[in-house]
Amino acid sequence: SRASNTNNNLPVRENSYLFASPIQAKADGQEKIRVTIFLLDSQGLGVSQQLVTLKVPSSIQIETLQSNTDDLGKATFNLSSTTPGKFEISASTSTLNLSQKITLLFL
């Protein structure tokens, strides 16, 4: 087993990002889109123990898999919807709003 490299630095907006896979799903409330957020410090290292909040439209259901970042700075959510449409998703912590946004499509 390897030692934990807990990073107590603050994440920086320029290095932190979110992505989704896949970027589209059926609007049946069952099919999910996985959204992953990486919070990185000024050196590009993951920042752990940061609570991540997603900002989504009210028609999107959030299943939280891991809202506190791990040692890689990663937080993970599954999103689903019963409402078809194109939706903009953003993420934040108590100290940082990520500048990047992603657009998901529910068909």
C-alpha cells in the first residue's frame, strides 16, 4: 500500500476542470451521465478533502458518488433526467467557482 499524499493547498481555477462521459443520454430517468471534477493546485496536483457542489437545472437528478475530493482531487456524480433538453452544468467549492462549464444533452 502506498502512503496518502494529502494536499492541503487550495485548488486554483485555471488548473481545475470537470468533464462528462458520455455527454448525452436518454431522458428516461435511468440512463446516467458521469460527471467528474478534478480540483488541482497551482502545481497541477490534486487537492483532497474539498466539498464539491454541482449547479444543475432543477430537472436534473444528481446521484452523489463522491462529493469530497480524494487524493487525486477527484469528485464524481451521476446525472439523469426525465426532461429532454440541453443543460449547462457547473461546479464549485466553498472557495472556488470553476470557470469551465459543460453542456449535457438528454434526448
